[in-house]
Amino acid sequence: MKKHNLPLFVVASILACIGGCTPTTTINSIDSTAPTSDESSQLVTLEEQNLVEPELDDSEKLDLALKLANAGDFRSSIDRLSTIDPQNLNNRLYISYSLLNIENYIALYEMQSAAEQIQKPRFSALIKTQGVTVRRHVLDLEAKIQLNLGNYGKALSRLLVKAKTLKRKTELRDAHNQIWNLVSGLPYKYLKQDNQVSNKILAGWYDLAASSRSYQNHPQEQQSIFSQWKRRWKNHPAAKTPPSQFSAGNSRGGQKTNVALLLPLQNQYQIPSQTLVDGFLDAYYHAKNLPTTKAQIAPEIRIYDSSNQNIIDVYNRALKEGAEVIIGPMRQSEVEQLSRITSLPVPTISLNRLDNTQPSQTNNLYQFGLSPVDELKQIADRAWLKGIKNVLLVSPDTGWGEQSAEFFTRYWTAKGGKLLQDVRYLSSVNDFTKLLKKPLEIDLSEQRGVYIKRFINSRVQYTVRRRQDIDLVVMLGYPLKARQIKPALDFLYASNIPVVATSHIYNGEIQEALDRDLSGVEFSSMPWTLSGHLPKNINPNKQLHTAYLHLYALGYDSYLVYKNLHLLEQDIIPPIYGSTGLLSLKDGLIVRESKWAKFEQGKVIEIP
């Protein structure tokens, strides 16, 4: 849903369509026409020396702002545009100026500023006079802005208006696919509002999505669901031009009914493995009990203990006993063993992922797990789009903490960000003020105060200060430690620094008294922990550790992936709305896209 990196060549080509007094530069591709490093440095140098300004007219300023945007320097592009008085621009230049401003703000994730630009009366009036290409582009921009402001209905309404302007069936199907992908990514509680929505076309989309969501683990039932929906909504545009998912034949696929679960069921792996099995069986029985239009063939489930055996031997045994799909193994070392094989004989959905982002080279191996990699990428991308550059990372001194910190460091620095400090904490740490004092440079501030009092003036009233270059704190840890880290930051004069965390911070249990200490912390969240996101709540044992609760959700989702694997391979359905996230298949990896939430006064509030 949230693909924020903007193809600014699109706006450049739109500006070219407007014609006349638009900037002289026409950009077809960012990569091919972006300024070289020498050109960029020359632009910066000229900016710093303030030598260009007196010689440029408004058209040239606009042209320079476009070059800066295509070089990825959106803030400088906005600054350049701010030197232009829009009242002095003719209508065509004003449209170009406004579109570039809007694109820049979206690229910087400043959606409210983008919304203010797009709502300016002159721009709104002028857009109505433009060609259909420009109007459609603006509708796309409005949808993107409203979606990221959390105004789902408004975002969809703009796409519905856009769809009305389309005549060709291929274009209309593409537009309906765009709408369907957006609707399919909404929490279930929003879809059940169909009878409260005044826009009947939108209500129809909600109704279709709600029905389809309830039967995600019955892909062969989707065509029947669509047929029933079409009878209720026979005049709906999607009834005439359905999304690709509901095109004839797309919901069909050979269902594998002999499933083997490969898990280590003994010793230290007994509880996590049993928790995974419980989650899988929860999804299995829920699917089995749903009424369907056709007789169901329930899969036969066999569980194999891989505790004290070579995983290849266990795998081959499952094959000999008729397994058509294998789910597992769980241990990362075992996944690595399978990944060395060129091709596996049956579809195999692992319950762990290797700690890299490289495509899987093993045919029929689909790596699925709760690796923090997906969430850390989303945290980094989100922070970068907000203009954040300097990060303080706080992570546990454990295996997963170290791997997470190493990945985040590589990914963040590759984007151009700076990791100011990488702070690791032991499980025995309870006083984080001591641990964080040095990274925040509180100790240096205290030393300066002592020096001033001792050698300059003992009566000086000196206030301790933290370092001022930290834009964001990325915090990794489970609730118990997170509730100690955030108050320590507040105590050390860092209460105004944004803090973001992974889904490890929340287990779905509302504990207002305890979580007040986390107020202001944003986190990537799993849908199962947020009220109303799933058609049916999952029910893990709440007495379990947060890590095990998430494993239950992983087991639940592994059933959904198994049932939809043939469709995910064809890329004809939107991401599956699972309990661990929105699930899609990319290069042999099941990728999880998180939802977002934050703590406010002990409560969890959803955010876009």
C-alpha cells in the first residue's frame, strides 16, 4: 500500500504535457537525466555562494528545482521553489510549480503540506481545465496523500473518480486492480462499514473485500463469492470489469492435500514448535468450519519430529509417505541446508528465513519467518522519507539483536543515513540511564559544567544538555525492556527525540498502567495485535512470552500461505492480509508488510 518513492519523471512528463511556458527540461528517466555528481556539486556550490539567484527568471528557477528533485534533493527543490512568487506565474507555470511542490512534499512524507498545496483554490480551479492525463495524475496524487493521512475513504473516492474517466477496458481493469489492491489492504473493521458509506460504489467495493477476506484460506471459493456479490451489485463497475483476481480461471489451482509439518518437538524447541503447530491448526479448523458452496477436501496433516535427525532424512521420509507440501523446517540451520539444494521436489514453506535479502536460489523453497529484516527495512524507508538522517540504535546483545543491528546498519548507511551510535544491552540491564548517558553525551555535558564551575565561575548555574544531532532512536526489544529504555531517554533530556520500534514491543495485550511509559513510541505492528484487523481473532495463550505469541501467528499464517501459494506465484492477488502482516511473494521470500501504531497514554493508537 505504501510505496512512497516517487517517480519524479512522471511529473516531468506531466509538465511537458501542459506545454507552453513549462520549464525547458523534459525528463524521461531519473537515472538517465539526473545531474552527475559534478553537476550536483556545482549546483550546491552555486546555491551556497548565492550567485545564481539574481540571474534566474521564474521559469529557470522552476527548471532548477526540477533538476534538484530528480537528483533526490527534495528539500533543496522546495527551497528553490520558495524563492518564486506564485502570484507572478502565469497559469501554466503555476500548475508546473504546484505539481512539483506536491511531489516534493510526498517524497519527504510531509503529507499534510502536500494536502495544503493540492487544496489551494487557484490550483483546484486550474486543474479542472487541464487535459485528462493531468487530471488523472492529480487524482492519483490526492489518493496517495489521503491514504497516508489515514483517510481511506477519501483516497478510494479519488480513485473512483479517476476510474470514471477511463473508457478502454484494459485501462479500466488496471484502475480496478489499483482500487482492489488498496481495499484489500484495509483492516477488516473498515470493510464492514459498507452499510454506513454514502458512496454506493465504494460500499460495493467494501462488501466484496469483506466477503473475500473471510475466505482467504479458501481460494477456490473466491469465484463463487464474486458471483454471489455480482448478483447483489449487478450495476457496480467491478461487476462488469472485475479485478484480475476474479477473472475466469484465476481462482483455480491444484490444491495439495497431503501436508507435512517438519518441526523440532523436543527439548528447548518443544514450546516454540508446539506453539507453531497450534497456530497452524487454528487456521486449519477455522477454514474447515466455514460454509462453502462446494464440498471441501480437508488436507491431511502429518507432523514430523526433526529434533535429533538430519533435516534431509526427515524431509525424504515425508516425501516417501506422500507429502505434497512441506511446511518447515523451523531452525535456521536447517533452512540453510535446504537452500543449498538446487530444486526441491515439492513446494516447501520454511518457518524461518535466512538473514539476507538475496532471492532464494532453490526452486520450490519459499522462505517464511519472523525475521526483523522486513520491519527494519520499512522503519528505515519510512524514516528516510521523513527526512531523517542521524539515528541512534538500541538493541539487545543477543543473536537476533546482533543480526538485526548489523542489517539495519548496512541498509541505513547504504541509503545515505548515518548511524551515530549502536548501543547493545544485556538482558541483566535494568538501569538504562547509565547505559545511555554516554551515547547521548550527557557525561561530556556534565564534565563541561564541572570545568566551568571549577575554573571559571563556581556560581554559574549550568544545565546539562544531550547531544543535539540525533533525529531518531530505533529501539529493538520486548515490552519489559522497552518500558525501561523510553523512560531512561526521557530522563536524559531526550524526550523530544522520536522513537520507533519493531513489533517485538507489543503482544496485543492492553496494559495501560505499564505502557504509559511508552507514550509517543511508534512501532511496526502485526495485525493480530490490533483490534478489528482480522475477520476472526486468533487466540494464543496470553501467558506465553511475546516471542511465542508471534510464533502462534506465524503458524496461523503458514496455513494461509500454503492455501494461496499458487496464486501468490502468479502475482494475481493482492497481498494476503495475514495475522503477522500483509504477505506477498518476492523472489522466493514471503515478505511481511507491517501496519503502524503508537502508544498514547498507555493505549495503542493506529497510525497510517
